[in-house]
Amino acid sequence: MRYWLKSIVACMCAVYALVAHADFQADLVKRFPATEGAKVAPAFPGFWSVLKGGEVFFVNDDLSILIPGDVINLKTRHSLATDIKEAGRPKIDVTTLDVRDAIKFGNGSHRLYVFDDPDCPYCRHLDGDLSRLHDATIYVFPFPLTSLHPNAANVAEAIWCQRDRAQAWSDYQRMARDTSTAVTALGAATATDPNELEAQARLRLKNAWLAYLHAHRQPDQPTCDNPIDRNLALGQKLNIFGTPALIFADGSLIPGAVSAERIEAQFRKVAMALAGAGK
């Protein structure tokens, strides 16, 4: 928990005086100056949400109760804090996303732009959900984070050099999943040290990928003109520092791997918003 939020929690423990409801945000800032500039809105009966610095907490009308954690809407099963964070993120100008620097999947009416690292396990999990989307066009921007996955840039370039980039990307993810499944089964059967299993998984995937490249008459490390440096620079400009990062047609961004159902719900929400804006 960040310092400013800790300081508010500490102060709240000593505050029980009633505060006028007429201008809640002004009263909040007067009592707790650290909330200056925060986005404040009604959250649920008797409580307000306070969003600042990517963190959300909830406070009641008279500033006597503060909830620093998450709040779940049991009817929708949605996290209120997550919804508020997503709504509070600055929108991305999708016209800055040059789809010539991405790998295209599908040809549907809903557009989704994904910054993706080929060796990111969360991206790999997302890949399975993306394949289940309906009526979608997906643009995958290769975005290798070599500080976490040292070989990811080489893999991303090799994929870009293939004639069918979408197929190569999907094939690599399939090989990675198959390797992970086989090594996990080996570990369960032999009680092998986890570090040794991880090393075996990397080696198996490397060998499988080399065999794939050779079968396509490619060298061990294909090289070609590619957009990886441009994508990394663009991601930094857009404050994207992790993968996967999903950007929708209205510029809204959702970080991390989310389910196909969550993505399609966002498609519907975006379509309604864009239709309303066009009226």
C-alpha cells in the first residue's frame, strides 16, 4: 500500500466526526490533503470511491469508515475497484497504433490490439482465450521484454521473418504449451527440482523451435527488417511496461490476461459507447 494511502488509513482511525455531504470531495481534501487531485465518485449506497495513482479505496459519507481493499459486486461478480481503475485510465489514441507493425488474426468487426511477448506465460494463457473470440480482428504487436525473457526478441524476430506470421506465432505458442505440459507431467512423476524442470522446459522449447525453423528451411536465427524496436518505443510512450496489454477500439486499456468472456463483454461495452458517440 502506498505511503499516501497508509497515511489516510492512519488518520481515519482517529476521525469519527460527521462531515457535511454537500461537497464531499472538498471535505475529503480538507481533511486529507493527500487526496488532492483524486477522482471521487459515488460507489455504492453511503460510500464513495477515491482513485489516485492507480489505487482505489472506498470511504463512507462521514469519513468514519475506509475500505482500502477490493469490493466485489456479488450480482455481477465484478470487482468494483478493477472497474474504477479501468474507467480512470487515460484513453489511448488508437490512430497511433500502426497495424503494419502487428500480426493480424481474424477479420471481425471488433478490433483488439495486443502488446504481447512470445515467451510471456500470461500471454500464452491469453492466446487460448483470443482464439475463442467471435467476430474479432486481433492485432498482436510483438513486444518482447528481454529483462524477463532473454530470448523473446530473437523469437519475435524469427516469427516476423516467416511467410505466415500468424501461423508461426500460433505454432510457437502451441509448442510452448505442449512443452510446459510434458515437463509438468515429468515433474509430477519424478519429483524433479523445480529449477531443473524450468531449465528442461526452456531447452525442450528451444529444440522444438529450431526443428520448426529447419523444417521451414530457415536458419537457427532468421533476421529481417522488423518492427520490434518501434513497438518497444511505442509501448514506452503509451506507458505499457508489462504484457499482455489489451487496447480496445475506444482506446481503453486492460492489462494482464483476461478471459474471452471478459473481452467480449468489453467489446459490447465499447460498441455501445461508440454507437452513442456517433449519434
